Amino acid sequence: MMDRGFDSIPSSKIPSASRDDEYFEGAYNTRTHGSLISGKVSGIQIEFPYNCRDSKESRVKTAKALVSSIIEYMLIHFGIDLKN
């Protein structure tokens, strides 16, 4: 998402949230059921600030960036081409 104009955590620009920032630290489902430790399903947790969803224009821009990011991620990490 960083390459598409959205600040993202973690990323090369922002490796982690500072203790002063108000970020939801949930991740129960991804940690509990994801494939990192023992689960059989790869999971991601996505949260967007209000400015990514406050208007139709921002929702469309955010959705397009998310879709292209997921397509790129799947190709790089799983060798799955979702475009074809």
C-alpha cells in the first residue's frame, strides 16, 4: 500500500506503531487461525483510517490500491497469479 500512496504499518517507512499511536492491536483471528504457527489458512488483518472510507471517491481509491496490493502479494509470496 505504501507504493500506492497509503501509509502502512508495518512497512519500510513505518516499521511499527509507536506506543503513543492509537492502533487496534487485535489480530486474534489471524494469530489464532492463520498459517504462521499451525493454522491451514493464510490470513490478513486490514484496517483503514476514516479518510480512506469517508467518501465514495476515497473508498474507490482505497479499494483499487488494496486489490492491486493483494494481487502483487499473492504473486510474490505464493506464486499465484490472480489476474489470470
